[in-house]
Amino acid sequence: MSEPTTDGRADGARAVSGEDEVVDLCRDLIRMDTSNYGDHSGPGERKAAEYVAEKLAEVGLEPRIFESHPGRASTVARIEGEDPSRPALLIHGHTDVVPANAQDWTHHPFSGEIADGCLWGRGAVDMKDMDAMTLAVVRDRLRSGRKPPRDIVLAFLADEEAGGTYGARYLVDNHPDLFEGVTEAISEVGGFSFTVNEKLRLYLVETAQKGMHWMKLTVDGSAGHGSMIHKDNAITELSEAVGRLGRHKFPVRVTKTLRHFLDELGDALGTELDPENMDDTLAKLGGIAKLIGASLQNTANPTQLGAGYKVNVIPGQATAHVDGRFLPGYEEEFLADLDRILGPNVKREDVHADKALETTFDGALVDAMQMALQAEDPIARAVPYMLSAGTDAKSFDDLGIRGFGFAPLKLPPELDFAGMFHGVDERVPVDGLKFGVRVLDRFIDAS
């Protein structure tokens, strides 16, 4: 029997590459139910943290697991670079996912099924694909003794899907030393492709994120008998306010990121794009239309309603929850619009709030992204865009870390990528995962 070598293979056997193992790594992670229900639970996150730590330890790193609450665990490790005096790079991802109802799916969301050239399951694009690609690249580089040019901090985090309280926020507040010397970071929801034509494929790099106001609306009225004439009905008042808010179209606001994206897209399409008249343009953007459309304006979507306990009792109070998102630089305008639309009888309070982010699309890190993409896809062109949601980058911004969304995937034109996030039948092309490994490996060398 052959003796194993230090890279975990039998003597004389071919070394396992990152491309070889990325699919299995992603399948393993998907099969761990790390659903985040927005409460204190999270045993799946602990299991995922231990799995990641084991995979990193196998190649010589000394990962640490941080448990902010029983079951809510994150894993952090640092790779020493060729030049530790250079500012470090953070690569972060989250291991939690939003819940999934198996009955709605073609393949069970926690089975890690491979079908039609894709790996299916909750987290396939949000964001166990990037977790697996990162693990695959790091393991390959360390097995073959290839140090990165500078220190890299790896963070696999809990609780991103509920705001990061038990993950990134906890580490930033309680263990900022883990990120000493880090100036830049990459993470999720960026680096994916949009095919314009046979000569051009855009790769959208996230350079901005909307801010967040998850809020509770409350109207107090007078309780009474359901058979009486009642002019002070809390449900009626709240319903009218929620209706006004849900139908309201906020004005288009052109941020720096949107202007840059429209200029790049207009150049690609050979036309000048007017942000005030985007309907025709959005219709041409296929699966990314939802992402881009939501970056044109503030949004406020009612998501929950609650009132009453019996059909013949008029309740004294009615509540609603709203997911509000604002563009960078437009928070005050957004809050003023909310209060005007809702009216004086609706009490508004934040359930969770976070800032907006925006950085410029320039610098050596951006150049490294473009180079790595073009080396694997000659018709690639990196462009900036704004994410309508938020990521753990908001927490790391508090440490002065400049964040980008760069989880590279080359996607088939027909795939509704935006619809995969928190959607049914989430899946990622197997070839896309392998492409991402190759791009990330080149990116690390160039960064």
C-alpha cells in the first residue's frame, strides 16, 4: 500500500486540485441544514464551522471557531503571505441560509443533487458556492506550497441572513484583532456574468449596497364589537397606509455606481442610457434585471401583517412589518418619504437598521479582478453595480475595510441568477464552480 504524502494523496498519485474537489466541498456544505430563522437557533452553523475548520486544518492552517451564542459559530484563519508587511486581504462568506420548503423544490434543498449540469440546493448561490470555491483554492495552494503575495484572512460566518449579529458583527465588536492589517475584502453577490453578445460578457462586481430599515408599523385604535359602526378601526387605518406604501414608486436617483454601470452598459450596447427611462433597457437584461432595477430607487415592501384574535372583535391595535432599503446618500430623504406616505397615525420603529455602502471601481484589486476574469474568459469585462440588499461587508466597513462583491461565476445566458437568491430551485452550474476556482486562484496571485 502506498504511503500518503504531506498533501494527503498516495505516493505517485495525481494531486487533487481545487477544481477536482470544489463540487464535493459545496455538496457537503449544502447537505448541512444551516437555516437561519432569525432567532437564537443555529446548530447547523456550528456543524458547518467545524467542517470548515477541519478542511483548513488538513492543509496546515490553525483555524479558530468563535461561538457567539450556543450553535452560532464562525471560523476564522489567517494565511501568511510572501510579504506580511503588505496590507492583508479578507475573503469572507457566510454559512447560514434562508429556510426552504422541500415540497416546493424539484430536488430536495438539502440533498446537494447534481442534475442538468448544476448543483442544486439551498445555498448553492447564497453563498455556499463561494465558501466552497474559497476552500478549494486555499487547500490547493497550501497543498502545493504556493503562498499568496500577502496575508489573507479567511472568515466563514454565521447569521448573515439575519443581519450578522451572531457572526460578522460579533467578531468586529469583540475580536477586531483578527482583522489586523486588513484593508480590502471580497465576498458574495458579485463577479457573476451577463452575456451581452458573442463578443462581450459583463461580470458585475458589487461596489455598493443599499442601506436597510427593517421596520415595524403600529396603529392603535379602539377595541369594540364587530357588529357596531366603528370609525376608529386600527386595521382599516393600517391597511390604507400599507397600501399607499406598497404602491408608492420612489423617484429614480442616480448614484455614482449606477452612473458608472449605465455608462459601461451603454458602451457595450452602443447606446446612451437614460436612467429615467429604463424599462426598455431592463427588458434586455434578462436575469439581472431585478438586481439592476432595484438599484435605481429606494424601496419599501410590506412583508407581514398582524391584528386581532376573533372574528367579532375589532382589535385595539394592528401591526405590519416592512423591508425598507435606501440608496447611498438618500437615507434622510427615504425616512421623510416614509413618514409622509404613512401619515401621522402610524407609528414607525426600526427592527433592524444598517448603513448603505459605496466605494469606487478602481485600484489594484479591481485590476486584479479584471485580469483574472479575462485570463479565463477572453470576452470578459468587469463592471460595477449596486446590490439592492446588504452583506457582512457593512460590519467590516466599520474597521475601515473596503469591500467588493466578487464570487466569480460564468453563467449560461438563460439562467435566472437573480431569481435564485432566496428563491426555489436554487442551483449553480458545476462548470461555473470550477471557473470560479480558476479565477479566484489567479486573482489571489495578482492581488
